[in-house]
Amino acid sequence: MKTSRHILFSMALMALTACSTQEVKQDSKTAPATDILTAISNESMQDSGQNPPMTVIKDDKNLNLVRIMDGGACKNDFQGTKGVFLVYAYPNDIERIKRDKGPKIFAEFEDEIQHLSTDALQDAINATNLAEDPFSLGADEAQEKLSKQFSTHFRSSIAKPIATFQQKTTLTIDIMPFLPSLFFYQQGCDAKRLEPETE
């Protein structure tokens, strides 16, 4: 893993295993997820030469990137997507919840975030038109259009579940796809390919 050229992330919120069906691979030398620096390990992100933003602003709060999830879903036998999804959280909320309820509560949050992310991913890919665009000027433009369309559907689908999660847990979060990492299947989406690799 190329650690010298890639961002390391602190304040891991929880041990999320996947957005849908894939798992983020971590270096075997890394410490447990509750107190580690988590490295970007997705090859598509490394190859793109781009890194996700470390912070985003939501409701006038600076949310830190706390987790990276791999995920994928098929729309049908031919079409689907896979890519990286970013989880952001408000650090003051994390510290308050750890202090008030203990760090074990984040295991429950893990399951909830995984579930709502999986549902939003499937809804987004179902709503995205993955047919080839005859008006695109090339593969790059077609990829950009698909990424933006998918992202819009994902953000729309996950907005209400995130609001419900925040109200229930008092943890401010945001989840979004990392557009440069998205890969779209248009001629064969095999759900088995999107499952985690067994060791």
C-alpha cells in the first residue's frame, strides 16, 4: 500500500465493513478501527491521483472524513456500479457520545449506516439511466454524466434516512459517493463480482 503519497485518516468512527457488498481492505499492520489512522486502499482512488476532501460543511458544522466504504450494486444482469463512498461525522458529536454512552455504541451506528447506505445505493442505481448516451463526446464525458446523475440520485435517496439517523443518535453525519472512483457496468453486472473477497 502506498502510504507516503496518500492521506491517512484519524478519528475512525466505527468499523463499517461495506456500503453494500464490498469491504475496505486494510493493512494488516493497522491498529483496531476505534483508534487508528485508516488509509485509502481502493485502487481506483489511487490510480485516479485524486483524494477526497478531508472535511465537508453541513448545517454550519465542519464534518471530518471518518470512514471510506467500498460498495456496489447491480440494476439488472447488464447494468450496475461500484465505487467508494465517504462517511463524514462531526467530531464534537463523536466525543460527546463516547463520553456519555461509551465507544461501544458506535457498533450499533455501524449497522444502521451500512443498512441505509446499502438501500440508498440500490435506489440510486435503479434510478440512474445507464444506457449509452449517443450525445456524449467520448468516454470521459459519458462517465462524468453518469457519475453526476448517480450522485444526484444517491444524495436524494439518502437524505431522509440520514436525517432520521441524526435525530435518533444525535450524531451529525453525511455520506456521499466519491465520483472519481465510480465504475459503471453497461454490458454485464455480476453481483458475485461485487461481493467481498474471501480470504
